[in-house]
Amino acid sequence: MKFRLNLVCAALSLFPAVQAFAQDRSVLPMVPAPFAGTMAENVLDSTPSPQPPLRAPQGTPNVLLFMSDDVGFSMSSAFGGPVPTPNMEQLAAQGQRYNRFHTTGICSPSRAALLTGRNHHNAGVGYLSDLPAPYPGYGGKILPETATIAQVLRLNGYNTAMFGKHHNVPGNERSDAGPFDAWPTGLGFEYFFGFPSGDTDQFSPAVYRGTSRVDPNEGAGKLLDQRLAEDAIRWVHNQKAAAPDKPFLIYLAPGSTHAPHQAPPEYIARFKGKFDRGWDKLREETWKRQLAQGIIPKGTRLTPRPAEIPAWDSLNPAQKAFAIGTMEVAAAQLAFQDEQLGKVLNELRRMGQLDNTLVAVINGDNGASGEAGPPGTINELRGMRKPQESEAWIQANTGRLGGPMTYESYPVGWAWAMNTPLRWVKQYASMLGGVRNGMILSWHGHVAKPGAVCGQFSHLIDIAPTVLDAAQLPAPKAVLGTVQKPMDGESLLPSMTVCNVGKPRTQYFEIGGKVGLYHDGWFLGGEDGRPPWDDIGPGGSRPKFDWTLYDLSKDFSQSTDLAARHPAKLQEMKALWQQVARANNVFPLEHRFAAGRVTPAMMRGSGRKHFDFWGKDVSLPAMSEPMLIGRSFTLNADLVLDKTDSSGAIIALGSRFGGWSFYLDKGRPAFTFAISTDPAEITQVRAKMALPQGTSNVKLRFASLGLGKGAEVVISSGSEELARAKLPSAILMPAGGGETLDVGRDIGVPVIDYATPHGAIEGDVSHVTVDFD
């Protein structure tokens, strides 16, 4: 055996060394070196010409990108906030904080801007990917001509992996039928563990590995943020074991602190009593701390509370108790998130990799979220519907906050406080509270003043150019055969040596019809008047803009409107806004939010009326075809039951926070329609007769009675009616973000507590048909 190995090694030594070949990295993948050997009829008479291996430039760093969700400018202690985040603070002490770093104002667009280095409309993601529109800037998926930093690094010799929230896959492309080009694995990430939707439950998440749904039993007992960090560590262990000299890109994007605010009870207990003074007092305390720590410039004013946000002292004791509980949970969730980030950083340090890793920590993809409105919510999507949730039911759940039975988000007053000292909250592209977030850059040996705060204007679109600069790579002219748009951002590496606060810069903002423009220190705001918790504002679909003007070079917090004093400057900025907006495919503007954008045509989808599901392992995105809400349909299911008292789901949509289930309860067909977890909004009907063991057929008739008139359901088998019930509404919002329509089971968060794990039916659902009227 030893002789054979020596013989192989000797033979390999006869191969010529790989010849140096100048690689053009401006076109990816790179053109292979031409064959320089000779080819005879017999291999023994031929001269090989090995291809040079694909390698990143010598000395390039690893890259760790971390972006949290809905964390406001001032929530973390690293930016003067009330929530201790020691790992972020330690990273800031080694690196540099940026206090004029900006996002787009909402989820999907910010993530597209981060990954591509282009403005969000320019990359095709002008709004939430769940609601694409047929206009160039609003397709809801990253364009081929704006290749991601993952794709560019992969084609330059990096390994690439993503963990967490993506939210750049259109809602109708999240099934097993794809297409998968908008998934992380289609955008340059060789490995993905996370979720494609806007949010998911921390206790029972809808997560994917690659493009395949993870078994619901995996990770039992662990919250999702912990699982993401542990999987990232597992991946980097294996990557460095296989290729110790190959650099990596890790993109870690936990879904916290987006709704649902959920955290381990022992973390929630840490914050007991910490927020009893309310949001007005907390905001003032944070502002003073920011000034003392140099997080914000001296003389920065604390902007006043908007009239739409109630004063803390106007709340009654029960309202205060609930509000306090929601903030304790949100703080606990951020503290838990920081601990998971610390695990990854500490493991990279232990492995000797951290000093050669460029780390960017972005505290939020937008400002803190006020989408739950003044009262807050225990059920994110239900809280966006009218009429509002029962206040009595909300307050009855104060003791459940942070656990698996709530999908909560705090009142807008806390969101406003988490954006101190800025104006307003998430969605406000016209206000800094919507688009200014804290950011930390760290790279050992490359920060001139560790621990410094840099006030240079910066934006998410600057991260990709910064990474390319650090990796000594050009922005490619073509990727996978597609000519690329130029990057809109610029490298921040020079700012780590010299922070240029007055550097000229122009950057537009637009989300949901609210607009802004930064130009060389001036800021133009165009506000349409819609609060973030309403689908349509008081001005309707064609509101008039309230234009404001600020000199941010002297007014860090956007406190003083100068529009009346500088009318010429206002007109100049408005004209520039129009120019930049047209250049980036921002038009047409759409001022409606969320459900306000859902049309009857979207509910009907392709117009298809008949659907077949062959087997008990089918799962489809809840908000894709067939949309089994709001319309009349007939559902037939062929069953093969193990016993006469079989239990489990026949077919289920959504979750307990919004969904319905057609199931068996000890052999008896039953139907539950849950608009929310409130017992007053749950309708249940159950047959008295059980289905027989073996084969049988059961039918569900769902009949909409007209707009606002509810619906009627009838359960039957053969010619016999088994049960009938009237529903208060034909419509509910399947919740949360990653929930599905499931056959023969109910994975993710279940609609009800079944007798079997995940509602797995005791038997088989061999065929289900759905026919719309």
C-alpha cells in the first residue's frame, strides 16, 4: 500500500506546476486559463495543463455581517439605550460606531440594499416582497443585474453562508415548486438556514435548510435565535476543517426584535420593573445618557412626542401593566440576541479567526416598529385588522407575554422611545426615526481610533462596497452572463482611518409613499400623514405631501423645520428628489400599507378553481393559492383511518393566531375557525358521529354569505350532514409570517392543541380536492 502511494506521488510530481495566469475578476465567473499543454492519442505522451484553483486574493479577510430586526437607534446600550448588550459594546470598543448610518425604513428593501450595494428600488425591491407589484422598482425580488455580495464573493473564492431572515422571496415563490432564484441559495449563498418570510415564531419556527422545510422536531426546546447562532458555529467549524485558508462570508440575520417578541422567562425576569416609569421618562433618560457618552453630538435636541402617541400618564393602571410587560419582553429578546451574537464572536476568537474578520453589526433594518399602534398587541397581524382586538383580552394575557401563546409587539410609545432622540418610527422614510440605525464596524488593526463614534453619513448600500474594498475585489461588470448596474454605495474603509463628517453625499428614501432626501447635510421630508398602524391614511390613496426641511449638519435629531425660512432650498431639494427618484425607479408611489394593497385579483390568484393534494405531507405557503379565505369553496378528503377514534388534522391553514383547521377529534370530524386567540373570536363545530376505521370520505362546505355577512360551514360524509356552524366572518389573516396550508398535519404554530404531535393524522389523507364556486 505504501509503495502504491509513493508511486502516485511520484507520478503527480511529473505534472507541470500551475502556470501563473492573470485572472480578470471584473467578469464572473472568471474566464478559465487557456489549455497550455499538449494532447496526444495516449495520455502517457500528453502534457497536462492544470487549471489554477479559484482563490480569493492573498490576505483577504473573513466577513461577518449581522443585522437585527426592528431594533431602533437607541435600544441597545451600545448606542446609549436601556437594554444591556455587552457583546455589541465590546465590539464597539474594538471597532467604530456610526451614528449617522441609515436604512430604507422597512424589512425587504433594507435587506436587498445591504446585499446588493444598490438602492432598494434599483435592485427591484421597493417594498415588501410579500406584496410585489408589476413595476420595475417593485418586483419583490433582487434583480440579476444587481448581484449580491454573496454571489460576488463566492465567484471570487469565498465560502458563503446565511442564517436567519431573508424576506426577499415573493410570497408565491416560497413553495416546493419554486422558482428558487430569489432564495439565498439562488443569490450566492452556498448554505442557508433560516426563513424566507418577514417573521416567524421563536418557539415553533417555519425554518428551511437550503430550500427544504426543516423537520418540526429539530431544535425542540431551543428558541430560534439560539439555533441560528449554533448552526453558524457548526458551519464555520466544518468550513475551516475542510479549507482552513479559504475566507468565508457569514450573514447572520436574526428575526428579533421584529414581532413576535418572545424570550426565555429568565431573561424577561431580568427586566422586571425596569420600565415602570414609562416611555416619556425613558426617552428623556436615554437622551441624557447618549449626550454624556458622546453617542450624539452636544446640543442635540430631544424631539417632542407626536400627538398620535399617548402620554404615558394618560394610560390607566391596566394599560400601563400591559405596556410595561411588552417592553420587558422586547428588552429580554434583544439581550438574548446579543448573547447569541457573542457566542459566534467568541468562537471565532477561540478559533483564531476574529482578528482576520471584518465585522459589521447593524442594529436594525429600520427604526423600531410602531405597527401595533397605541395599545400594542398580543397578535401581530390581528392587531392590524379592524375592529381592534378586545382590550380586555389583551390585558388578560399580560402574564403570558413573551411565551408561545402570544405573538406580541409593544405599543408605539415604546418604539418611539427606542428611537431616541429621533422623530417617529419604522416606515417613516420622511423621518430619521424610521431610517437611522446604529452600526458598528470592526476589523483588527484597521481602526484608527477604537471605540470612536463616527458621524459620517452612511447607508446600507455602503456595506457591499466596503466588503469588496476589504477583499481587494472590484465591483464586477458582469455576473453569470448579466451586465451589472453600478453600485450606488461607497466603501466605508477610509472612514475607519479618517471619519469625514462633512463628506458630500446624496441619498434618497422612500417607503410606502413616505419620502426623504439627504443632500450634503440637508434633509427633505415628504410626509403623507398615514400612521404606521393604519392601512390607509386620512388623505386616502392620493394624499397631499407635507414637505419639511432640516439642516442635519447642525440639527442631528431633525428637530427644527426650516422650510418656511428657506423656500428656495426647499424647491431645490424637491426638484432633486424628483430627479433621483426617477433615476432609481421609485415611481409610481403607493401610499397604502399591508392589507390596503391586497386586491380581489390578488386573492383570486391565477383564476384556477380546482386543486388536488395527493397525500398527507403537503404544505403550501398560507398566503398563496389556493387562498382558502373570503371565498366559497368545497373541500373533499379521502381518508384511510387507523382506528375509529383517530385524531389529527385533515387540512389546516395558518395558526392559533389566525387560521382554521378541519380535523378529527377521536374520529369525529371537527372545524375550528380562529380569527385570533380570543375565545370570542373562535368558532368551533364538531360532529357527534365518528368516521369508521379504514376508508371514508368527508366534505367541508365553506360558503361566504357576502361582504360583511360572515360565512357558513357544513361538514358531511356521503349524503349525511354531520355538523353546521355560522362564522362571524369569511375572512381571517393566516398568521404568522411563515405559516402554511398543511395536509394531514399542522406544522409551525398549530391552530389548536391536537391529540397528536403536530396534528399528525392517525391514518392517511390520500387525496384532497378543493373547488371554488
